[in-house]
Amino acid sequence: MPLLAGSLSETLWHMVSLAAAYALALPIGWDREKEERSAGVRTFPLVAIASCGFVLIAIAVLGRASLGQARILEGLITGVGFIGGGAILKQGSRTSGTATAASLWATGAVGAAVGYSLYDIAIIISAVTFLTLRLSRPLKKTAGEQGDNVDSAPALSGGANARPEPDSDSRLLRGSD
């Protein structure tokens, strides 16, 4: 079994693609790390290179024009969404981590775009994600000072007649999960 899957030029192309995915995700991870979020400078580049890697593998195995590529993207979207869901925390009526979760999802898209050689899309998603995180911070602080902070709004489920869920302490006292 050969060490390299294809030609040397193909292997170098894969290395460049994986490095590009890493580089485009690093500023996003740096921002989250600087803000001491649950995912940061290690997680974001890993999500990007994994997404890129799965796409590169799918292209090598299925072929670039295969309809099976849709299933690969579907799996990536679901898998990265699952990872992002782990970043969302609910404490009483406060929800946090949604920006980190959305950023993880966007970073998966960056990696997939690089894997498909759609560099313009990857660069735009990376730049917009980074700039949104950096430039919207003052707006969020202003909204929080005015009492309109959506991150601290009660999490409701069940439609128009929904009530906020009791906090975890009251659930523990009642013995339910």
C-alpha cells in the first residue's frame, strides 16, 4: 500500500488545502479564545481541517461530480452542528454560547469550501464571521446596558403559550431531570 494516495502534486495540493482551511479558521478561534469562550484557538482550526479533510476524501473516493457529495455535506452540517450544540449552555433563564456555536458551524463551512476549492466563499465566510464577532461586541454591550440583551432572554419552547422552564435548582428539588 503506497504512502501517498495519489501523485506528489495531488498530495501537495491536499496539504495546501488543509493548511488554508486551518489558516482561515485561526483568527475566528483566536477571537473566541481571547473572549474566553468554550471553544477557541484549538477547536476552530480542527473543525475547519476536519471538514476540509472529509470533503477531500469524498472527492477522492466518490469523484467530484458524484451525487454522493450531497450526503457528505449533509453529514458535515449535522456533525458540526452537533459540536456547536455542545457550546450552548442554559443556566436558569439565561442562554449563552450561541455565537460560539454559530461560529463553529461557519468554520465547518469554511473547511468544506476550501475542500471543494471554493476559496472565494471560504474567505468571505471567514472574514464575515471574524468581523461579526469583533465588530458586533460594542453593539451587544450597548444592548445589554439598555436591558435588551437577547442572550439573557428566557428560553421558551412549545409555541405561543409556552412558559419559561424552571431553573435547574427547582428541577433538582422536584426530582425530575
